[in-house]
Amino acid sequence: MINQLNLVVRDMEATVAFYRRLGLTIDAEAGAGHVAVELENGLLLEFDTTSFVPTWDAGFGGTTGGSTVLGWACAGRAEVDRLYGELTGGGARGRQPPYDAFWGARYAIVEDPDGNPVGLMSPVDEGRRSWPPTPPPTAG
């Protein structure tokens, strides 16, 4: 069972601000190298700066970001659009604009300050499923 997700970050303040815009309540002191927040489902989400990581990972190569998509549950279809607009309007890179995905959800992808993709997804509406899938619209 996965109980912790740790993201390595270049700029703690930018990262905390991004995840706060997604609705997390994060208690973080200015200049912190490590910040942790326990989510409602018990998962521990932690952020560590590149300067702090070597204190617990001697093999750290110095990179941030990646291709693992962090799934973010949104309350509804309109919230996907709202969050995407708010985050990209605040400077986040939009990788996938909101669209009605073939599996029945409204879906979009934005990147956090370190390039980690965050998938914004509404609940699945069985009546909106379609097959075969068609390519989503591209970011402009």
C-alpha cells in the first residue's frame, strides 16, 4: 500500500503556493527544506528541496520533475475547467487543456513548478464514455 509520496522541488514557496491553489491546507515555515501534509485519505504528501534531499538520499542525482502523473480528484466537470484556468492564469504550464475524455471524465493536465504533471479529473460519468478514443485537443 502506498502511504507516502515525496516530491523533490527547486522552489518550496512556489510549490506550496501551487498546491494550496489546488485546495490543500499546508503549514509551511518560510525557508523550509521539508514540508509534509497528510491528505484526507491518509496519504502523506511531502515536499523536499534539492538541497535537503541529500540528507536522506545519498544517491540523489539533482533532478526534479518527471513523467508520473499525479491524479487530482475534482468535485465536478466545471471544477476541472476552473482549476485549469486558475492555475495556468497563475503561471502554471498547461499540458492538456480540459476536455471530455473517452472514459467519461472531464480531464486536464497542468504542471507544478517542477514540471510534475498533475491530472485534474472529474468523477466519471458513465453516460459520457465513448469508444474508440479520439485524440484530445492540444494546448495552445
